[in-house]
Amino acid sequence: MVFGFPKKPLAIISLVIIFSTIIFIKPAQSSDINLSEFCPSFAKNIDQECSKLGYTACHQALKNCEKYYQQKNSEYQTEINSLTKKEKNLKNQIYYLSTKIKNLNYQIYNSNIVIKDLSLQIKNAQSSIDNTNKEIDKTKRELTNILRLRYEEDKKSPIEIFLSEDSLSGFFNDLMALQSLNLKTKDLLANILDLKTNLENQKESMSNEKENLESIVLERTLQMKESQSLKQEQEYILKTTKGREALYQEYLKEIEEKSAKIRAKLFELAGDVKAPTFSEAIELANLVSTQVKIRPAFLLAVLSQESRIGQNVGKCYVTNRKTGGGIYSNGNPAPRIMNPTRDLPIFLSLMSKLGYSFSKKPVSCWIKNYYKGKPYGWGGAMGPAQFIPSTWKLYEDKIKSYTGKSVADPWDIKDSFLAAALYLHDLGAKTTQGEFRAASRYYGGSVAYAKEVSTRAWCIQQFIERGIMSQNCQKLIF
């Protein structure tokens, strides 16, 4: 079931909201206002602008500008993420091209070595072919001489041959020697010709291999030049991309600074509220969550459990500076309000620094508890977050570092929200399970308290996400 407030109060609230929107909010949301022009100037002189506008219009302008800068932040972050992804891809491409160029260089280097070696082998083969040609020419000349001698012998008549020799055996010996020399010369010529053919075949094979390698080297050289050109182009794009990313980082830094100023001013305005409305409490919890990483719904659940988000900060008053005793809000005596040794001195010192009358600031009363007939425990918790003085002292400096105030005030709504957020964060409220343990430790280890807080947190989270709240949740929260 959606919000079930009584009809008349709801109608009155609605009219108030509509009226305030017409009077105050409309100027800040007017379509005539260009937020891209208005917000930078507004953020530069927030205090002066707010003094001119007044509280309500200033508050609305702050919210509008905060929303505008959140949108710009998202846009710039998206652009930076896109550029980062592009940069990564470019770096990968450049690495790939560098590796490719390196490999091509290595292949070209090795091929050139082989080409050089083949050139030497071809030169040696040509030298051998030249020498072989000389041997062939020499053998041809010898063979020609032998053939000429044989031809001359063939022209002689038998009587001439017989008369020119001392004996018949000498004639036959010369004839056989000439024939034998002729055969040997023929065999030698054939071998030399075979050698020449082999050498020429080797030379041709090496020349072909050399030409192929030269063609490959030329192709790889062209590939390398193309890769180098592409790499240079990618490096230029990468340089440009880095420049754009740096520019967007500057933009992002600028809007984050302005957003921080706007959030700080919203936080400052929140301090003027004693007990915020539920919508104001959600807004303040969201602001605190940007400073301290804690879920807004969980923070509100704890504050709702502790003080109904500032509506019930205690009904007792310390009147005795020595014992810590005092009175209830109805004037009746109230025992054990403040631990006299642990908390009372800190409480009195804090009241003095804040300029408050210690006897007029409400604190929590003692919850009557006894063990074996003896009372135990104390009251004395302060403000919306219900910190006892000794615990508050532990967080004073941290709170001041966020707010810039000289003294942290436990009754100040923003100081109390910050204190609770910091304490819960330190207790481990970073996950759902961590939230349960932190809530339990916030109230002295009570599991029942943690369960109650978890239920409230669920109700508030539903409202934040869906804008509705069941009757059971309304009864619990309000």
C-alpha cells in the first residue's frame, strides 16, 4: 500500500508543496534558465548568490545545479571511459604493428644474408664455368690436333707408312697410341661438358632462388613501410586521444570541484534544520553518503531507530554537575542520566564550548535496568544520533574536518548525520551483512536492535527506489 497519511493533512502538505513550487521553485526550474550558463556562475559565488535568492530559492538552485553537474559528470566519465578504451585498442594495435615491423626487419635481414651468400655462390659457379670452358677449349684443340694427325696419317700410302717406320711393329704401336689418345680425349671432353652442364644448372637454380628472395625482400620491405606508416598514424591518433582524455579529465576535475562546493552549501543549509522532514532527511543522507561511503537508507534507519531522525532527542536534563543526575522533562527527579566519571566532564566541557546551558539541553534518560537488584547502565545520549559524550569526543575532529566548523555539535542535524555515518562505517557497514553487525554494535551488541534497523532500512530503501511505503512501514518509521 502507498503512503496512508490522513487525507486532510496530505492535502494540506500537497498544497504547500504546490504553492512553494509556484513561488520559489519555478524560477530555478524555468526553461528560460540555461543551467550550463547559470550553474558555473552560481557555483563560483554561492554565498553571494544565495544571499540574493533567499533560503528556498537558493536551496532549489543548489539542487538543480547539483543534478546538472551529476549529469555532466556522467557524460564526461562516459567520454573518458570511451577514450580510455580507444587508447587501449590503439596501444594494442601499435604493439602489434611494432612486432610485425620487427619480424619483417628480421626476415629481410636474413633474406639479404642468403641473397649475399647466393651471389657469392653464383659468382663462384660462373668462375668454375669459365674455367671449365677453358678446359673444354683446350681439350677441343688437343682433339683437333689428334684428328689432324690421324687425317694426315690416313692420307699416307701403305708404302710411305711402311718406309717411314723402322719396323712393322713400330707402325702398329703408333697407330694404337693415336687411337688410345683419341678415345681418352673424347672421354675427357664428355666429362668436362657434363661438369659444365651441372655448373650451369646450379648457377641457374641459385639465380632463380636469388630472384625469388629478392622479390620476397621487396614485398616485405613494402609491407614494413606500410606498417611503419600505419604505426605513425596510430601513434598520432593515440597522442590526440590522450590529449582529449586529459582535457576531459580537467573538465571532470572542474565540475567535481563545483559539485563539492554545491554539496557543501546544501550541507550547510541542512544545519539550519532542527528536525528535518523525511524528504529532507533523505536528501541529507544522500549528501552524507557522497562523503562517507554508507548506504543512505541504512543510515536513516539507524537515526530513525535512535531518535525518529531528530524528532526525539531525549526527555531528560542534567542538573547536577557532580553526580550526573537531573530531571525528566516533566520536572520529576531522574536518576543515572550521565555517567559522572566517563561522560559528565566531557559533556560539561562540550556545553561550554558550544555556549549552551548544560541543564537545558535534552539528553536520553536512563533505561531502567537491574542486575541482581543493582542498577546498571546510564542515559546521557545526545542529539539525533544519540552519541554518549565519550564516544562523541572520539569523532569530534573527524566531523570538523568535513564541516570546517570549530566545534562539532551533536544536536546539529548535519553533524549528527556525519557522526552516525562515520561511526557506522568504522563498525563495518560496507555490505548488508556488515550493516547488520554494525547496527548491533551501535547499540551494545543487541541483535534485536539490528533486526529492527534492518526492517526500517528495507522500508526506507523501498521508498527511495519506488516512492511508496506500506502502512506497516509508515507506522514503524513515523
